[in-house]
Amino acid sequence: MKLAPFAFLAAMCAACALTTIAHAETYPVVADATQQDRDAQRRSILANELATEKKSLSDANADMAAAIKAQKSPDEVQAIAAQALGHSNNIESLQRELDGLGTKTARPRRSAFVPEAQPEAPAPSAQAPAEVPYWDVYHRKQNVPPVAPDDLNAGAALNSPDAGDKEARSGSTK
């Protein structure tokens, strides 16, 4: 049985574990005060964009009213209406975003997971013990009953020339 692929696989797993440990130790953790400042800044940016979109919507509505009053072509009125609809959709999205920020509660931050270093396992032997069959990849203990000396004598009696078919010895035929 070739163990080279298994040894290679074990080496790759060990290399990945070391990389994960090194990455977890350098993973940045932000302080709660810093995160709250970032959240407040995000909320103010969203509020400014919401105010800008509301002003753009009112301008688009005024332009559409002026286009209708001036009896401009239906294509121009539809283009202005599409702009107004876009601003309206942006306002709804920004409002949903702001509403979502208000309901979020600050969760306590967990520290990064750093797995414990595993002690190196001994390298698997190239050859299995003699009492383990070749097909037993887990090298389990075999449940073979011990052979008693009486069983050996019984096996010898079966192989003797005297042993045979009882009907053949009796000479009866049916």
C-alpha cells in the first residue's frame, strides 16, 4: 500500500493550519468606540444623500410640471418622469437603509478565533503489522477466536480417509 499520497495530504493540512493560525493572530479587531464613530459617520452620509435626493425629486417634479405646461413632446415628459421615478426609488432605498441602522443594536465584539497548536503526530509506518489484514485500513483489532488443540484434532479427523459420506459407507441406495 502506498502511503505517499496520504503523507502529502497530511503535510498540506498542517500547512493550512499554520497559515490559519498566523492569519488569525493578525486579524484586525476594531474597538467599540471606533466602530460607533464609523456608524455615526455612515448615518450622517446617508442622511445627506437622502436630503440631496429629496431636493432632486422636487426639482424633477417642477421640471415635469413645466414641461406639461409648455406642452413639450411626450418623449421629453416621459424622460423627466423617469428621472423623477429614479429619485423616488433612491429615496425609498436610502430611507430603508437609515431605518435599518436605527434598529441595529451594538453587539459585543468577539475576539478572533486562534486554534491551539496541535502536537505533531508520529509519521505513519510504511508497513502494517503482520496480524492486520491488508484490507483493514484502520488497523482494527481482529476478532479471531483462539484455536483450541481439540479443534485441530477434529479437523484432522475430517481429512482422514475414513471420513466420508455415511450413505456411501452404508451401501444403501435409493
